[in-house]
Amino acid sequence: MQIERLVHMVFYIINHKQVTARELADYFHVSARTIYRDINALSLAGIPVISTKGTGGGISLLDGYTLDKALFSREEQEHLFQSLQALQAVNYPSAEQALSKLGAVFGRVSGTGWLDIDFSYWGSGEKRKKELLELQYAVIHKHAIAFDYFNSELKKSKRVIEPLQLAFKSHTWYVAGFCRSRKEIRIFRMSRMKHIRVMSETFERLLPAGFSISPDCREDCALPVFKLKFAPEIAYRLYDDFPESQIEAYADGSFIVTFPYEMTDWTFRYLLSFGRYVEILEPKAARSMLKEQALEIAGIYGEPESS
């Protein structure tokens, strides 16, 4: 399309300072006559393109001209740079190239290193980071993937899916995709996906309209409300794990945290990570369940039998 070629042409001229019509014709695979028509179109659009003849001549832009004068305010420039740098931090394809182009267009060098996002867990190593990039590639470019999957009961199955969405939720990555063995869209926890392999085979499937990786949960979904009492010694963890609105501090240094959550094995394993510094006040059923699990753990470390 001509408009796309014109924009790309401006980028090219800015990056190369001065070019010839033949150089542009070869780069864009068009005739020199087409290039001259494009140059005329740019001039009519208000882009100050200068064409000089003779030895050392060529096509350039007016010295000091940058596109921000015509298209972007300073605030809009900053927003563009920040958005692209955020994408660059998560290794989004072509973000580095886009930043370079914008740097040339705005006549500035983008500051790098201000943002570093790493969703991998501590100690995960480069292998897991590589797998995350491979999954990202598979979702964007629509490549099927194969892997071994371990369910919550540690039963292994081999899966081939068409990955449709990569989501980070509640401290872990999930992949939503059409499972070819189950013939439906399933959600897979990345930490349970082993030996991930991106296949050469591609697909055309899209996510259904309105799809969400989380089930709908309206105000009447009746999640039980946990009321927890935390000791002062564990205070440093509370603001990392709970919203401030759910935390109430008391004069004795303790904290009461109230939040709605499911009564699942994960919930109780999480609460056990606080050790003796947490007490479930409500609901009573959750209090009893955590006590049972704590007693089972204590039983493992019972007194050894006397010889």
C-alpha cells in the first residue's frame, strides 16, 4: 500500500540522512518514477523532502526536521516510548526495532534499562525463560505445541494443542488452547507443562468472543470470607500478598486480614506457609480443616519409638 510505503520511506530517509532515488527504488522494489511520485506526495503532505541534483546530491529531509513537529506532542512521545520499552522488557517481537525507528523519527536516543520485567520464579533458570519465549512465539504466530502434562494428581498425559492465549494470573503462567485430544479449549498451568515443543504446523483457530481465562464470578458467587489474624513477626509479608483495604492493624501489633477466597488445598497450603504466625478466625470449617492438616504434618515428626 502506498501510505505504508510513504511512512516507511520517511523512516528510511531519517535513518540514512541522504539517499538516492535508485536506492529507494531498489529497497521498495518499485520504479524510480514511482519514487518521485511518492516524494511529491510527501511534499504535498507537508513533509519537507529536499531533492538535490548532481554529484553528492540525493533525497533528504530538511535539516533538524523530526516527525514529532507534525504528529506527536512531547507527552505522546513519552507514552509511545514507555509502552514500547515495557514490551521490550518482556522480549516482545520487534519491540527493539520499533524503538530504534521511533528514536530516529523523534531525533533522540531512547533510554534503556529503566524497566525490567521477569515473570519467571526465583531459581527457574534460563530453560524456563526460553520456554516462555517459545510459548509466546507459538501463540503469536499460531504454531501448534506438544508437551507432557501433569494434572493435580500427578498423572501424565501427552497433549497437542493450538495455543490461543498466554496469561499470567495469581503468581503463575497459564496457556489457553484448543486441545486436540479433548476436542475443546482447555487451560493449562505452565509449571505442569514439561518437554514443550513448538511444532512447524500452523493453525487458523481464534479464541471465542468473550473468552476469559477465569470463570465468571459475580457478587453472588458465595465465596467464603476468610478472617485471619497475623502476628507482628509476619507483617512484612502482608502488604505483598493482600490489598491494603483488606488489612486492619491493631494496637498490639497484630493484623486482621479479611478476604473472600475458595476453600481449596492450595489455600490451606498457602496459609501453612505462614507457620504459627497466622490463625484462622473464620470460617469455622476452614479453621477445622487447617487444624487437621497441621496435625497430619505434626504426625510425620512424632517422637521416635524408644529402643
